[in-house]
Amino acid sequence: MKTKVTKAIFPVAGLGTRFLPATKSIPKEIMTLVDRPLIQYAIDEARAAGIKEFIFVTSRGKGALEDYFDINPMLEQTLRKSGKDALLDTLKTTNMESGAIAYIRQHKALGLGHAVWCARRLIANEPFAVILPDDVIAAEKPVLQQMVEAYEQTGGAMVAAMEVPPEKASAYGVLDVEEDMGDLVKVRGMVEKPARETAPSNLAVIGRYILTPNVMANISKMKSGAGGEIQLTDAIAEEINQDRGVYGFRFRGQRFDCGSKAGYLQAMVAFGMARDDLRDEFTAYLEEMVSVRKAAQ
Ligand code: G1P
């Protein structure tokens, strides 16, 4: 089996109900942090990790995502005519090599495992990455790249992992740790959305995965898991006692849960403050807001 990871699946079929009414007519993955859509961050991270084939698992109403990664000749012509070269350069990051991107529809919302499985024919017999664009991670070295490097040492299946407050663990897939090696942990169990009293730890799965084709085969059993959905976590857990097993990878970076309003707003602030062209004005405004609030208390 090929070991180099060159394919990535982006599950983007979700309805984004937490962001209604905005998501009534735009996919949540098109929502921006400053001026770049969430999906752009995910694609850039994948590219940095050496991914060459990008597989989107979409659903009805996600056409804007396809348009986003297409060339827009009229827009480019207008920008060229008016000499807006910097903007033309910005647009280049949204253009994909022909044939590098594929769209598959998930016809029924049966869970994350099922969404990933919809891409099985494009994955064939190769290891692959999965990126959940809701989880935006600011990092000096992009997280999937960190994981690909670690995976070269371990093989097997790997999930990004992060300690979360114990009371929040039930919102995640949670790892049961067999051996803690610092950045890497060897996993002996994983549970999707455990009840608070039964969570094996507070080490949560975050939306970056490197998986083997075996995981696809496991999903094919279509076992119903937490919330009555076909869970990716369960299919990965089946690999624990196989071959090279399953690893958690404690990444270096700051993760934002852009699937929640609070997390999205925090990301907006962090990415705004990180921008050279906005930092001074934006930070001054935030400081003013904070001092006004303190004075009012
Ligand atoms: C999904 C996964 C879960 C993981 C989480 C990370 O859950 O099923 O294991 O911990 O992403 O963001 P969701 O957030 O879609 O409920």
C-alpha cells in the first residue's frame, strides 16, 4: 500500500443550522475569518501538507463552494483592466489545478462516518486525510503537516487531539490513552460524545485525521453510533487492535471551534489581530470596547 498521504476529504455537507439565518443561502464553509472563507484555511493547510487531491463531500445548496474554487473570468478581467494586481494575486490562491478537486454528494445526513465513506471510490487503496473545516487551527507549522510528519514514524491511523475542560468532553470524540509519549499518545479506546461520567479522559479528537483504507471498510458496516449516526470515531476505534493501531497527536497550535458562534467570534478576533493591515486599528478598538465595558460595571 502507498504510504504517502496525497488525498484529503473535506466533509462539507452539514446544514450549518447553528448559523441560521445566514446559512439559509450560503454554505457555512464560505463564512469568512476577516476576508477568507473557512474552507480556504482548510485547503491551504492541506496544500502545505502535500495534499494533491481534494475531495469535497457536499450536499444540496453547496454550489457556492464549487464556484469559489473556480476561475471567475469576468472578475479577473475587470481587475486586470483596472490594474488591481494585488487582488489578482489574492484570487490565485482560490484557483485549483484542473482535476485536483472532486465533489461528491452525501444524499442523506447519516453522520460524519457516512460522509467520509461517500468518497471511498476516490480514495481506493490509499491512506488519506480528513479535515473538518469548522476546526480552524492557527499554527506556525500547519497542523496537517505536523501530523503527516508524525505519521511517517507511526503509520496506522492518527487523530489530532487536544485537552478540553472535562465538562466539555461530551461534545467530542474522546481518547482512552494506553501510552502517553508527549506529542503522541497510543490509543486503547475512543468514544464518540461520551456521557460526562463515562468519558475515558479529557483528551478530545479535533477535526484532523490521517486514516487507512481499512477505516473505509469499517464504515461500510454502517453501524449506528452516538446520536443514531454513523460515526467516524467508531470506524477508527476498530483499528485499535489491528496492525499499527491508532495514535492521538497533540498538535502545536490554537484551535477555534468555528462550528459555534462563540468560537467563530473568537477566531475572528484572533485572525483580525494577527493581520498586519488591521492589527493597530482593530486592537485599539477592542481595547476601547473593553475599557468602556469595565467602566460600566
Ligand atoms: C466531530 C467528530 C468528533 C470530533 C469533533 C471535532 O463532531 O464526530 O469526534 O471530536 O468533530 O470538532 P461534531 O463536531 O461534528 O459533532
